Amino acid sequence: MGEAPTSVRAAVEARYQQSIREIEALEARMADEHVPRRPEWECQQCDPGTSWPCSPAQVRLFEAYRSDRIGLSMHVGTLYHIAFTERPDEDPTELYDRIVGWIR
């Protein structure tokens, strides 16, 4: 285990890198599933150009976090942060609505 971050910037960067590793691990476990193709943030399984999360991905996420709505919110919030970082030219409100806003 590495040393603890010594600044807020280092802590944010460390969390970002951890999030990247988590999503890459998810993609590896679900290679043929409805996961995001990055940095486009389109579904790897659906028709080309289908935004992620697609309907099947939303269902899977709800099933995975069945009784943990807070965990689901944290997970998609982290994914939003990664997508926002990878897609700086995309409208942040539209990106948020697509990745987080479907949880109601």
C-alpha cells in the first residue's frame, strides 16, 4: 500500500486513479456485457452510437445495487466524474442527466 496523500489535490488524484482501476476491473469482468466504451461513453454491446448507460446497463446496475441506493448513487457519481474528465467538451448537464439522472 502506498503512502497517504499529502494534499487535497493528491487525494483527489489518488481517488480518480482508484476509480479508473475500478471501472477497468468492471469492464474486464463484464467484457461481453453492457459496459461503457471509453472515452466515448457508448455501450460496447448495443448498436454503435448508443449512449451508456443503455437500458440493459441501467437494469443491471439496479440489480447489482438492489438494496443499496446510496452505493448505486456513489458508483454512478464516480462514473460521471470519470466521464466528465474524459469528455471535457460535452455539456456537463447532459452528461450528468445521462449517467446519473436516470436514478430517481
